[in-house]
Amino acid sequence: MPSSEQPDLFGDAEIVSEPSAPAEKTAKPAHQPLAARMRPQTLGEIVGQEHLTAAGSLLPRLVATNRFGSLIFYGPPGCGKTSFAEVIARETKSRFVRINAVMSNVAELREILATARRMQQTPTLLFIDELHRFNKSQQDLLLPDVEEGHVRLIGATTHNPGFYVNPPLLSRSHLFRLEPLSTGAVASVLKRALSDELRGLGGRHCTAKDEVLADLAVLCDGDLRRALNALEVIVLSLPEGAEITPKELEVFARERRIRYDADEDEHYDTISAFIKSCRGGDPDAALYWLAKMLGGGEDPRFIARRLVILASEDIGLADPLALPLAVAAHHACDFVGLPECELTLAHATLYIALAPKSNSATMALGAAKAALANQPVQSVPMALRDKGGQASKRMGHGKGYAYSHEFPEGISGQDYLEKPLSLYSPKQNGAEVKIAERLARWRELKASLRTQQRTR
């Protein structure tokens, strides 16, 4: 069925190509953005994803034999997910239908699948951009046709598929992770776009030194689409034959945006890096991740809460001042607010990162919980029970309790569990060195008192 008869059936869906579409390079309309015009035509033209495109790798073999089911491409914006889908459709001569999960709906999806079932003689490759935006029912709707092979799905997502794609659909798909593009990979495409007269900007004869193109690539954080569109804006703002200089990049440097999605993958990955940098005693890395979160619009109170947790989880008694300082930082975030509370967060971050580390409180709590879960629950010893009220006194509650302050160093030698346990083990870091010495001294005192009691 000719593509001209299709679009009214599918709303926002785009019938990109039919099986007879030519594979050779062709000039694309000048009104298209440069990023669209420069899309790769073959797997070999895709840059920066050599772990997927290298000869003999799984993906090229699947495409060459045209024997694959559904594919999911997972990676950051502008790394080539859509390019992979278009190239695969072209090289397998498939009918290519593209929809965006944000704008699509169930009715449209049902119509696309019904048409694919009617056109089984021409394989349909359904590309769903931002697949993570489909809800469970929409993803479930795909399953029967994916299983029967009526459509071959290619999903693209910037989010971890393990969290956003239904397990049945994920289990029926090959998952390929794309990496952020390196500065060199982005710069090489920018250089080609400047000279390409068929699809690029070669007709304007502008030039740029390699270091300028590399700087533009850095400003675009590995997002090739963004870099190409930025290059187009710069070139179109200059006279023909002009040279692009660092001056033209200044506006992009001022408006550079940090890629940071609150409550999504970037949020969780960055706070994880921040926590591990603090725990690992690297103040430089901790401050870098702090600055990224603040630049991306993270709630400063969220960061402060993590510092409070770190103070107990990873420092504890090795530096008893860490917790009150972290709590004070949290209070300051509420009291002072942005942007000044950034200074307080930097102060607290440096303190936490540079403090001696100990997870003894974390380990001791875990050991106590394990003892409760795996051993009989101990009763409170009679000497330690509350003796308030006549009934409690008649039952002997509190009888035999040794008041600690009546003994040297406050150590009576009494046990506070029916069956003593060893749960807390101080580390040899910071203030816990003194605590370890104190505990050893108390054990000696207890042993001495018990010996004296036995010999009386």
C-alpha cells in the first residue's frame, strides 16, 4: 500500500518508509534540521557505539540475517537510538512506522497493529520513541503482535528499561545499551557536516578549527543532535565562507544546561555517585556531584537529608560531630534557602567526605536485628525491669540491680542481657580508637569484678 494512503489512519504516527525505499544517500530537504539531514544511512556511519557496530558483533549479525525479534535501545539523548532504528529498517527493507509514546494513544496503537496484521507480506518495524512513557496497558497491548511476529518492535528510551518496561516485553527483546558519545566522536560528525554539500552545511563554505569543534562538542555533553543543531545555528548566523571562532561559542557556553532529570535515572545515578564519593573520602568528586545536582535543579533539602544519613551510616562514632553538623546543614537549607544554602551544603559535604569513616553503628544495628530474627527473643533480666508499683516489687522486679555510679568508672560488672552478645565492634578510625581502648578497659574491669564476686 503506498505510503501516501497511510498517514490519515494513524494520527501522529509516521510511516517513514516502505520496503521499496532506496538505501542510497540522497539529499534531504533544506528545511529539515541539520541533525535530521545528517542521520547515518548505514550501521557503519554510526559513530561512538563501536561496541555495538563492530564487525562480528551481535547487532550487525542480526541485521545482516534479518532474523531478530524486538530490540530496545537504552541510552542518553542524542547518542544514536533513532539512527539505529532507521538504519535497521533501511538495511532490512522493512516498512517503518514511527510513533512517540508521549503523543500516542491506545486507539492509534490498535490501528497500527491491525494494519500490520493485514500487511503480513511486508514486515512492519514499529519504532516507539520514549518507550518508557507508555503505561503498562499500552505495553501489554504490544505483546500479542510482538509474539506472533506481526510487528517487530524497536523501542528507544533514556530510562533504565528494568524499571520502566514491563518484564514480559523486556524478556522478549534484545536490550542494547548505548554510551554517551565522546567529544572526539561528536567533533568528527560536526567536521563532516561542515563540508558535506549534499546533506550538511558545505554549501556555505564555513570553516572551523578542530579545537573549536571539540569545544562545541564538550558544551553539548555528548548529545550529537544538540551539537549539530547548535552548529547549524552558528553557521546560519555567519556570512558564507566565514570561520567559526571561540567567540561564536560564548552564547552556548552561557546557556549550557546540565542534563539532570529529577526523580529519574540521572537523579538516582548522581546522588549515588555523590554518596559513594563522600564515603570514599574524595572531597573533589563529592563537590563535583554536588554542583551537578544543584545546577540541575535538585532540591537542596534532599541532598541535606542524604548527608544526615551518611553521618550516621558511614561516620558514626568515628567523628561524633558529623551528625550535628549535617543536621545543622539540613536546618540551614530550610532557614536560608537557595542560593546561599549551597555554601552550607558545600561545607557539610567537605566535612563528611574528609571525616574518618566507620560503619560500626550500621553493622551493630544489623547484627542486633539478625540476633532478634535468628535466635530466641531474650526476656528482660529481672534486675533491669521497672519496679514501679507494688505488684512489680512483689514479683522481684529491679531486685539485684547494681547502680553503675557506685562503682569505679561506672562499671558494675553486671550483665544487661540474659545471654550476652557481641554486636558492636569499633573501627580503628578517628574517635573510635579511644572508644575501642575504653571498651577494652571496661572488659578488664568487668572480668576483675566477677572474679572478686566469685571469691567472696
